[in-house]
Amino acid sequence: MSAVIVPDGATRDPRAWDKLVHVLYALHLLSWLSAGIFSIVAMAINYWKRWEAPTDFYRSHFRWLSRSFWFTLIALVVTAPLWLLFVFPGYVAWSLIGLWYLYRFVKGWWFFFERRAMPWPEI
């Protein structure tokens, strides 16, 4: 059963990788209900399996997932002092970050359903 959800490096079955990416997106979106614990679990799986992804299509989604997580975490840490000033600025900042987080994962999952690779950032 676990080989279907978390494919080993030898398998190139796209259905197994599709299930894994769907599970990762679902965990990130459900992290709202777990205070971020599901995102940490998803990131552990992401870093464990990302180097074994069979194509650039899957690698782009693994990269999108990890960048979305880390950018969100950085934004939450940077804006945390706003809670010390007053409750309202912290609430507004974290609400906007939460909406951005939701947008990133919904967009990624939507692109995955459409079988589109995520764009690579220009450096």
C-alpha cells in the first residue's frame, strides 16, 4: 500500500507519482486544520522523494510545494512582531499571508490537474 502512495525510486509509474503529488497538495491545504503539522509532514515526504521524481513535470511541482512552504514560513516569522504592536496588524498580515498560501497551493494543484508544469523562477 505504501508503495502506491510513496513510490520508490525504481518505479516510473506515473499513477503512483500522481497519487503522491495529490497527497502532498492535500496535506498542505489541510494544514489549516492542524496548525501546520500536515505541512511539515508533506515537506518531509517532499524532500525525501523529490530527487527520485521521474520527470521535470513532477520536479517542478515538488519545487513549487517547497518554495511555497518556505516563503510562507519566512513571511510569518518576519511579520510575527506585528502581533506585539497590536492584535490588528498581526491579524491582517497573517490573514494576507494565509490567503497567499492558499492561492499558491490551489494554483499548483490546479496546474497539476491540467498536467502543466509549474514555472521555474527567473534568476
